[in-house]
Amino acid sequence: MKREQLALTDRPCGACGVGRFQPTDVKGRAFAYRDERALVLTTSLLVPVCNVCGELRERGAHAESLDTLLEAEYTTKRIAATKELVATLLDDGWRQVEIEQVMALSAGYLSKALRGEKTLATSTLRHLIHLALHPRQTLQDLTPRFPQVREIELALERRGVFAA
Ligand SMILES: [Zn+2]
């Protein structure tokens, strides 16, 4: 590792052509990862960073560690978002199985997503956002194509979920 770091600092930065790569803690720095534009790393990791332009050296042993940590950040963030959106609907009187049915998810899927055993796909998360913000409208939008959704709306209606 030491020899690799020395070799890295010997080579000038390809982005600015002047700086040198130095092991730098990138905790707190935001990265583009998967479909996240700015995912903030909340743990410490030393990676070679240009001391002039801040460019991160992309290849090397650190890249894999960084990827692993970003994947963990990504999962944590996604679980938090899922939890918040599901809680909004549960607070309104929905049952988790009803959310799954409206979103065409298999039974128990949300529990797995909340435990981090499954990662909610971005398309599913976007649908969940819509459902949590506009539950009744979403049900009514879906019903013409998926008549079974109407049954869920009726059940929710009977329990007074839309009363307020
Ligand atoms: Zn540079």
C-alpha cells in the first residue's frame, strides 16, 4: 500500500496537470453514485486526491473500498426514504399489504426493503413518493387500467382513511 501511494504521488494529476495525489480523507464529500447526483460519504476513507484541483484518483485499491462504502450509503438513504414514505401512509390508516398491492409488490416486499434485504428500485420509489403524496388521486388514476385497485380504495374508504 505504501509503495502504491508513493507511486501515485509521483505522477501529476491528469485533470489539472500540476497537482499531486495525496491520501486525503473524503468523509463529507458528495459523489455521483448510481442515480444519486450527490451522495455524501459519512464515513472516513483515505483516497488519493489531487492537492490542487481536488480530483480523485479513480483507479487503485481505494476505488473498491469507496464503492463499497457508497453502496452502503445508498442503501441507508433508500431505506430511510422508504421508511418515511411508508410511515406517512401507515399513519393515515393504510396497511402495509395494501401499499404493496397498489404498487404491485409481492407480499412482504416492503418489510424486506425496510430491513435492507431488498433495495427498492428507483421506479418503485418514485411510485411510492407519488402514492404517499397523493394517495387517493393515485388510486383513482390506476383504477381504469387496474380495476382491483378500486377494491383497495373501497376498503380504505370504509375504514375512514380518507375522512380527514
Ligand atoms: Zn489536479
